[in-house]
Amino acid sequence: MDARTATADGGVLSAIVDFALRKPGRALAILLAAHFLIWLILPILTSHNLELDLAEDLALGKEWQLGYWKHPPLPWWVADVAYRLTGQIKSVYALGPLAVIACFIGVYLLARDIAGPVQALLATLALVGIHYYNYSAVKFAHDQMQLPFWAFTALFFYRGLVRGRTLDWMLTGAMLALAFWSKYAALPFAISLALFLLIDPVARPTLRTRGPWLMAAAFLVVIAPNAWWLVESGFLPLQYVSERARPPEVWYDYITLPAKWIVGQIFFIFPSLALLALTLIPRTAPAMPVTGQAAFARRYATTLALGPFLVVTVLALIAGRFPVQMWGYPLWSFLPLAALLWLGPVTDPKRLRLFGAGVIFLFLLAPTIWIGSTITDKYFRSRPKASDFPGRAIAEMVTREWHAKTGTKLDYVAGTEFVANSVAVYSPDRPRVVVHGRPKISPWIDMDDLRKRGVLVIWEDDYELAHVDEWRETFGAEGEPEIIELPRYSSRRQPKARIVYWIIPPRK
């Protein structure tokens, strides 16, 4: 039975599924438009302050560095461009949903090349159950930025292998380089693609053609500026990764930490796994032998689905450092496609309706949880939320006091990340940030100019990363700092924000 006519038995759900099967591209476009509107509007309506990553985007993106102490620069550049084009701080809320939409389009195009438009739609829609693509998408930063470049690298690499076109190979190299410009977590993805190229019996002969070498050349050209910066900086971001990845402390950490990483990833993708299991298991027909192009495509999709995860896990074991759970962000875009190639395709009317109902449920579940948590957090949540931080009020207050005491524009701010970045974003003077109050990791700061213009040093009281004595020495602060307390937004249980700061005036 043709899946395109398999659901014509009445009912709203059947009508929706039938429309999707007849016009999969249009159905995907409608879902992506709804996704964009939901995840643009929700944070704008419910967030009083930018999340930590969004504040960092705008505070540091304007410096236009070739690299930063912890990450490559592309997401911060994109955020700065969005702000410059619109003049609106809240424009950054559009970037995460747009990155997810671009990722979904790349996944759909690859799956369509392999399995046709209907199964491609299923492979794409199954991703709505993973919070990386909805609830977490609004916190646009490096994790979100890499999603579309992974998807389009996979698409053009497949087309290069299958079609052999020069343009596809060169686009593969460029997209992979942009994935590295987004986050260095692209390394496990690149390793997976390289191993597939070397090991797969169909892919390996392409090494005798110019395609892979053009891909490598395009990659090197696009990545060259950031690679130069990495060498010049002594590979500074590796220090950040080492600090974030937890080392084992006792012998059984070598068992428990990898287990936590694996279990955590399963937990995050469980809704989509459940949807796929309900739809695909048990098989509706015995497995048929797969040969030729279909077997090659299945091997490729399996490599995409599991290769980067296995590489991350193995590298972590070798290094004795274990990944942060959010490092799994880009790993799962191709899992539904691989599952469909192994257990599908889905054509049974009941299963198609079940899948459609599951997608609708999961699509609505995430915004429902967001709204529910927004309503209930002020009654039950005691841990402060970044979106309830009174960043604008703090920025306006300290800027007014700076003007009153110095009679000059506030040009520099230093201190703990979140409050300093919030001042940089919300102050009408939009000062430059000395990250962590450390000029060494803020090379855009001219210390002579800073001393001439003065600096606001600000931090959250009792915050463990507040290096007060170091800042006193670095910036020449004198006397006791000022303290202000402001209530957080929308919260009855969270403590007030207690902010400490020095005004270090210009020196002639």
C-alpha cells in the first residue's frame, strides 16, 4: 500500500497525516514556521533578562575576534550582526530557532536523497522530541550554531560521494570548516566522516578522485584564520575544555562517569526513541536483504547517527576526562533517519497516524512545560533563574552612578561573567568587557586606555568565581566596594540579587 493514500479513512488526525504524505515539503514548512514563532515569542514574553549565553553573545560578539578564550567566534559574530541590523537586544531570541530550522532542512534534504520525501519527513519530525531542538534552542550560542553546519556537511558529503560533483565536495569542506568556526566539538564529527571515507568500500575509491582533496582544500581555506589564531593563542580553548570536562577522582569514576554520560544522552533523546519504537517496532514485514546503493546509504546514516557519539566517548576515555551532558547537543540529528533505514519504511496507516499523534504531542509538550514552569517557578523554585535576573535595572543604576561620580561615559566593565555581561548589554553606554576581570583572556582590551577611562568592577556577592583580591591588584581599586540589592523578577522564593561593585574612575 502506498503511504500517500494509506490514511484516507476520516478524522482530523487522518486528514493531517494525509496532507503531510501528499505534500511533505509543505507540511515541514508549516511545522518549521510554527516552531519558529513559538520559540521566538515564548522567551520574549516570559524572560525579563537575557539568558547567560545570550548576554555573552552580545557582550563579546562586538569585539569581532578571530577566536575567544573558550570557543570559536561565529555564534557571537552572528548575534552582533543581528543586533546591528535590528537595533533590538531581543533579536537574539530568533537565532536559536533559526539554527534549528536550518538543521531540520539539512536533515530533510539528506533523508530525501536517501529515502524519498515521505520518509524524510518522518526522519525530520521525529527530532521534535529532543529538547535540544526546542526547549534549549532559545539559548543561542555555540551548541545551537553548529547544528545546521553538521546537517549540511552530511548532506553535501553524501552528494559528493554519490554524484561526484566538484561543488558538492567543496561545499562539504566549507560547511565542515564553519562547523569548527561554530564549536570545536565538530572534531568527533570530522573524525567519523574521515573514518567512513577510509573504511567504507564504496566511499574509499573516491580518494583516487579529486573530490576529497578539493574538500580538504576548501576546509583549509575557510578554517585558516581561526587555525592561525589557535596557534598564536597557544590553543587557549583547550584549557577551557579541560576545566569543563570532569576528571576521575577515584577508580570507580572510570565506570560511573562514562555510564552517566551514556545514560544522560539516552535520557535526553528518550522521547524521540520512544516515538520511533512505537512506530517501527515490531516490523510490519520480515527484514529484506539490502544491497547496493541502499546498503551504502544505510551505512552512511548509521555512521552519522552513532559515529560522533562513539568518538566523543572513546576520546573521553583515552583522555581521562568525561563530557558535559550538553556536549551531546549536535550528536543526534541523524538518529531517526538511521532507525528508519534499519526498521522502516513506515507505510502502515495505523502506524502513520500513531506517528502523527506522537509528533503533535511532543511538539506541544515542550512549550507547555515552558509555560507551566514559568507560572509555577515563582511559587516553588528557590534557585535563581537567569531570566529573572534584574540585569537591566542593575545596568541602569550603576551607569547613572558612574556618570554622577566621573562625569564620563562608562567604557569598561569587569567582573563575574553574567553580571558584567548584563551591564555590557543593558547599559546605554554598552561598555567593553574584561572577561572574568582578566586582561590575559581579553586581548581586545588596551589596559592603558582602560586606566585612562576608568572601569566598573562588578560581581555577585559570595560567588565563588569572584576574584576580588586579584581585581583589586589588577585595576588598582581602593576602599570598600558598594553593595546594592535588587529583587528578582517574577519570583517570591528566590533571594534578592546582591551585587557588589567598585567604581574605579579615570586616571589622568
